[in-house]
Amino acid sequence: MSRRLLRLGVRVPPDKCVFRVHGLGADPGGMQAPPRPVGTLLSVGYDQMWIASLQDDVDVTVLLEEWDAHPPPGPEPWEEESEQELYLRGAVAISTSAAEPVLHGVRLLGGVGRYRVRVRARYRTEIARLYDGLLDRFRSGFSQEFQAALRELQGVEHYLVQLWPSAPTGPQRVVADSAFDPLTAPAAALPVPAPAEETGPLPALPETPEPVSD
């Protein structure tokens, strides 16, 4: 049975409808960088991937997990799923489309090597629909009513990113802690539940409010 080694949760702003999961030193503008995804959930390069949202103004929740082998399916339903492969230098990071770090570098117990990456998504379409509805309902995006309604949507769009060694053939080299900046913000870490096969509860969509006239 596979075992979960790491679990972290963060909020990410999907600026320009994307965010990036990547290895340390991965250049978003380099020759090995993938293009931005168009009409797909993922766009994958050698050591980095873009993950696409359908909107760019509501923070999404990203749950990052490392496993020692292929993770189990899990009990929760997911609306979209894709599995790809990345080369990682002993750590993984998450950044915005403007290369602003959200996770500076999380050490992987699997060390340096190729990793399978499974990305699952929930509420992409629904949050985009609800956000467009807010723009239709309110004349000003700076009004208190608009901002209060927008806060109800923050973090509901949900992504699960699971990594595990692609094809381990023996002991892998582990990068020393000094090779990258570890995650230090305690608010970013989520508690790890005891059962390894569970991914934890997902957020629920807020109820659609009644139409409000300005």
C-alpha cells in the first residue's frame, strides 16, 4: 500500500488564469518551459507545469501531496484529472504566472529524479460562472457588497497535486536543506490525517445569492 509523505495546502492567485508547479531553478521563459495551457487543465514541460483556471480574480486552494508510490483513488469526486511527469531536483515549488513564489521550495523525500504528477480539479467551471455573475450583478467592483460576495468565493476552486517517484531503481540523491528555502509560514501547512488513503474534505460552494439591485 502506498504511503503519503507530505501534505501542504496554500491559496494561490490564478493571475492570467494560470499558476505554476515547478522544480527549483526552472525558468518559466526558458527553452524547456511549456506554453500556457489553452483549453486544457495542464501544460507540461521538463521540470515545470502550468495549471489552468477558468478565471483570474478568485484565489484557488492547492493541496500538494508527496507519496512513496502511486496514490489510491481517494473517496472524493473530482471534475477533472490529468497525469503527467516532471523532473524535480529534490524539491517542488508553486508560483504565480508572474513568477512570484507561493511555496518557495518544499523538500521531497523521494530526492532528485522524475516524478509522476496527478492533478485533480474541482469547481473550475462553477467558480468562473459565479464570478461572472458577480460582475453582472454589481456596477462597481470596489463596492462593499461586491467585495463581500467575492470573499465567499475565495479558495473554493480546489486543486489536488500528487507527486510520487516515476520509476525508482534504487536509492536517490537527496538535496540538502541548504539548497533551497523551506516553507516557513505555519498557516500554509495543513494537518495530516492519519489514514493515508484519504485526501481530506473539500470546500463547499456557497449558496447562490438572490439577485440584488444596485
